[in-house]
Amino acid sequence: DNNGGERGIRPAVLIRKNSYGNGSERGAQTQAVMMTIMRTLKMREHNPVQICVDALKSYVRSGKLPPLPTKITANG
């Protein structure tokens, strides 16, 4: 059953559809990277938008992007 995989890519497909596709190969690659980051952060139970905002602020200050945070669980 591939239903889980299809559900996983659905948000990216809907974004691409609603924005009338990617205008270039570079745009497609950028979207793929951003969707991977967003899905990873969601799976790690973080707020993806806030993490991206914080990462961009850090980049502006230091010129370096911080690593993605790891999953925080109740049992460590």
C-alpha cells in the first residue's frame, strides 16, 4: 500500500498546482528542498514556519544556517 507515501507528497503537489507549477528547474529544486525541510520539521514535531524564520534571522546575523532541530519527545 502506497497511501502513506502519497499523503506525504500531497502538500507539495497542491502547492505546485495552486501556484501554476514551477517556473524553472531552479524553482522546482528550491521547492523540493523547502518541502523536505518543512515535512522533516513537522515529523519532528516542530513549528516549521517559526524554525525557518529563526534560521533566516540566524543566517542574517552570522552568515551560517543552523542545523535542523532534533525531535523533542517526552521520554527523551
